[in-house]
Amino acid sequence: MSEGTNLLGDYLRARRGQVNPQDVGLVAGPRRRVSGLRRAELATLAGISAEYYLRLEQGRDKNPSPQILDALARALQLDIKASEYLHQLAGGAEPAARGAAGDDTAADGLDDLIEQWTTPSLVANRYQDVLAANAVARALSPGFTPGVNFLRWRLTEPAAKEFFADWDEATDIAVSGLREVAAGASADARMRALVEELSGLSARFVELWARADVGYRAGVTVVRHPVVGELQLHRHRLAVPHSGGQHLIVFSAAPGSPSQQALERLLEQSRGY
């Protein structure tokens, strides 16, 4: 991404390429040569002129009204997270656009707090750098070591493919989470550099970034640990208010399950029992 990157136009282009014409009542026709919607088709569905939409996509108009953005979101069949992201790209509040101070330190003493927890927990910044992790998280995976960028680790380290039973899902979730926090980072040189770096390192990142999915998803992650074996862990991400995009990631196991027993053994190991 360069200084003059047209983030709004890039996102509109990516999302209209994913809409099936038949899903919005259009007939594709045998001579159709583009995937997704044409610009003029999207403009018609959104109730705006094709010329005005072209200006938006080309970055010649960067101040669409909230009503136009809502119309585009409906036409593109965006969910609530993707719709909020669209508004942010068009100049909405930029929660990530704070200074670099604090980006590399867990906010509000969270590093001390999570060390008291018995489930794997970590604090990460908006760039997906691990700022703090408790003992059981560090014992669970080297990708949760403070100082490690867990997205880079997932994408580039062979050990990640052994650790995650479904590596495709694990990378999808992490990249979607990055795109969500990157919405307000159009002026963030560090975020631009990270996206450029990962694009050069990982074809999987390029594929997922082009897909333009937005938002971390809670659910179950299955991992393989060399000592305690396979664990089925519920994953949750909690935003840290007023921290410039820091968030808590917490893993837990169902009470009484083999995975909980495995976590208890891992906790004992991490504490040297």
C-alpha cells in the first residue's frame, strides 16, 4: 500500500467482484466476461449514477454520504461488520489512528491480570503482535510468545500447520481480524508496511486479503500440542477500550472435557509442578 492508496475504491472493487449477479436478480448472460457485478450494475442497485460510482471507485470522490454508503452496503449484501468497515474507509471514526506510544505495551496492566488466569490468554495490538501472554498460553504455542506477530507466525512457520488442525480456517480468521482493525489505518505507515510485508511473504495472505472478509469470528479452534495432544478450544476476542486497537484473545475448554484436562496438565507444566 502506498501513501495515496485508494482504500475505499479497492474495497468496493473487491466486494462487487464477489457478488453473484443471480443473487441480486440479474441475469449473467453467456457473454459476461467479468466476475461479480459490473460498476453500472452496482450503481443501479444502489440507486446512484454510474458516473458517481466510478468516481468513488477511482478515488476521485472520497466523501460519500452515510446514506449512499448504506445503499452500497445493501447492494453488496454486506453484513454489519463489513458495513461498518465501509463507513470507516469513507472517513468515519478512525479508532486505530493514535500515536505509536503504547502500541508495544499491554494496556491497563492486562499483562499482570492474565497471568492470574488459568486459561490460555494473550494481549495483542492491532498489528497482531503479542504484547503479553500468560504462562499457559506460552506453553500452548510458540506463536503466543510476547514479541511474536502471531499472524506472521501462522502464515509463514511450518510449525503452525502442525499446530492448527484446520490451518486454512486459522489463517482466514486472523487475516479477517487484521482487515477489521486496519479500516481506520489509512494514514498508518506501520500497518501499510505490515500488509506489504505479508503480501510478499505469503500467497495465502494475498488470497485472503483480496477476499476482503472483515471481522474476527468466535468459535472452536482445534490444535495439536506435542505433549498433551489434541485440544478443542473455544476462542474469544475482547476489544480493549481506548487502547488503539489492543485486544484480548482467550481460549477455554468445555468443563470436564478431555481438552480441559489437557489444559490443566499444560498449566501444571507451565508452572513447573
